Amino acid sequence: MTTPELSQRIIAAALDQFGRLGFDAASTRDIARASGVAMSSITYHFGGKQGLYLACADQIAVVIGAVHRPLMDAIEADPPRTPQDARAGALALLENFARFMLAPESEIHCQFIVREQQHPTEAFERIYEHMMSPVLETATALLAIALPHRDERERRALVISLVGMAIVLRVGRACVARVLRVDDIDAQTADFLLASLRRSALTLLTED
Amino acid sequence: MTTPELSQRIIAAALDQFGRLGFDAASTRDIARASGVAMSSITYHFGGKQGLYLACADQIAVVIGAVHRPLMDAIEADPPRTPQDARAGALALLENFARFMLAPESEIHCQFIVREQQHPTEAFERIYEHMMSPVLETATALLAIALPHRDERERRALVISLVGMAIVLRVGRACVARVLRVDDIDAQTADFLLASLRRSALTLLTED
DNA sequence: GTCTATACTACGATAGAC
DNA sequence: GTCTATCGTAGTATAGAC
């Protein structure tokens, strides 16, 4: 590719539009305008609106994958052997994810993904395969060490609940602020939420 | 109103379109077609696309409000006095909500709400005020009885986590199925998820 | 490889018949 | 109160100049 940055600029603008508005409501005109290129360049580089959408899905997998990469690598390089270590690893993975859910950057990514979750298309498949599956299976493996006496299916359900505790910080953002009686979720409130989440998760990860 | 059912038919079709596609992508033409009326009837009854959108928000508040009504009434009629009773009430409220999240009807409602949560408009305000706020504050009050020694702010954060554990069953539906290695979430899988959720919630609601 | 120009379809709103 | 007809705008895709 002679101008790799141009494709990236289009994808960035497209991700913003697709995330905020969804596939149908997003307009290639606006995306072209926002990225400062002609509309026909989208056709040239991505074959059309659909192709651009899939390129956005790949981009999401890369970006959110990078969020988890350092921790995932550390866990793989030095796999936990004791329940205590596994619990600490799972907590770190969850806190890392929750921190991303609280960050502004996760907004468009999450809206994109939540939409895809309801009726998954090829776009979801790519995101799941390249980003979600590795993280979720790592979490499941950590829980197998942390909670050896529990049924595998129970552990998988627990992974889902833990993910939910983090994901609500993004998808229920307006409710979170109102329930805590704050105008918006500032850094201080975010730290409090993370600490509280950590406490609850620790409770759930401690074998009775 | 001489034909109250016609407005309802339009709202039903609109909710489906707005929920699935969002405000911009939904088309009043399609809504009119789906409900079997002329497009101009929407203008007549709701003043335009925006008015119809707000009518859908009110409808959501009514429908999801009705889901919680029986339990809310029972709790108000006979307020729990012991931590055990309060815990049971909170668990019942959560399970009721989670069951709705697993039901197909919640799909469009939730998509509508999640979109509104990111950048709340008048529509979110109506849903929050008439439906969410009463339920969330009831839950908070129950937790105040169940966990008297904990800080009020901690209890509110816990309410958020509990909601997250239920809400992920809807917004993360595709992931839930994949993590549990099932093709779709049938009645049996749903029961298992609810039982597992109940167990985790009980753990979190038991004072250490 | 990027542009301009254009073909074709669909959008929301409104006017006016009945 | 519901319809049909129409206006002005904006959507995607494509053809062809450079």
C-alpha cells in the first residue's frame, strides 16, 4: 500500500459514525467528508459501505485486543499455579477491562459491539474470534485454577457475571451516574467504582 | 380518542424500528407501512418523527414498569424488616429483571435504552424517571436493610454490579451463548444462568 | 489512486381531497 | 382522521477525467 494512512483515516471516521449511528444510519458521505476524501475513495479502498464496516470490525478487534495484550502476555509467560495467583490474574484482567469500559474511547467500540451482539453478522464473528475468545478463554482457565472444586459450567457462568459487572459501567453509564448521585463519572468516581468492583469480584472468586 | 388502537399500532411498529435501527436509521415510511397507515398519520398523531420517538420511550417505561410492578407492590405492601427478608426481596427483584433480559421481548427495549444511555435525551429522562428510578431506589433501600453495616455509597455501587450481572445476559447475548458453548439460549440454559446468577448475588448480599 | 459529476432511490414533511 | 401526491434533501454506487 502506498498510502496506508489514508485507509486508516477513513476507518477512524467510519468507526465513529458506525459506532454512534449503526450501519444503516451512518452515511458514507459524512464519513468521506470527515476524513477529507472523496466518497468514491471508499469504494476504491473497501469496495463499498459493507466492506468499510468489516474493516471497522477488524480495527475494533485490534484496538481492544491491544488493551488486553500486556496482561495476557504476562499471564501466558508465567502461568499461575496457585488459586491465589489465578485469582489475582483474573482480578487484574477484570480491572483492566473495567477501566477501559470507563474510558471515553470505549464508547463507540461498545456501541458497535452491542449492536452486533443482538444479531451477529460477519463483523461480530471477526471481533469474537480475534479478540473476545482469547480473553474469555484465558479468564475461564484462570477460574479453573482459582475455583478447582466448582463445575466448569458454573465457572463459565461466573465469567459472564464478572464481565457484566464491568460492562454495565459502559452500557448503563447514565444510570451509574444517577444511582451514585453524580453529574458525570469523573476520575475519582471511576476509582471508587473500580475499587468496589474489585471487592465484589474478590468475594465471588473466593471459594466458600 | 376515537381510535386509540391505531396510535398503539403505530407505536408498536415504531418501537421495533427505533429499537433495531436507532432514531436516524429508522424510517417513518417503513413504520407507516408496517402499521398499515399513511405516513401523514404519524404527523397527525405524534407531530412528526421526534414526537413518535418520545411516545416510544413512554411505552418502554410502561411495559418494563409492568414487569416489575407486582414485585414492587408486594415489597411496598409488606416492607421487609430483617436482613434475610430484604435479601430475599432484592434477589427476587434481580431474578425477575434477569428473566426479562433473557426474554425475546427485551431485545428492542434494551437496544433503545442502551443507545439513550450513551447520550441521554428527553427520551431517557422519561424512561429513567418513570421506570428505572423507582426500581433502583427500591433495590437500594432493600440493600440498606440487608447490608446495614456497609457504606451507602458501597451499597449503591453493589446495586450497579448486580444490575450488570443481569444486563449482560441481554447486551452480551452472543458472547453468553459462545462462552457456555451452546447454539442459542434455550429455556434450560436460561434456567441454569438464572440459578448461577442467584448464587452469585446471594454471595454478594451476605454480610461477611 | 483520487477526484468531479451524475444516476437512481429513499428520506421527512406538508398540502389538500374526502 | 385518513388518504394521495408532491417538494426538497440526502443516501449509495458508478462512470470517467486526470
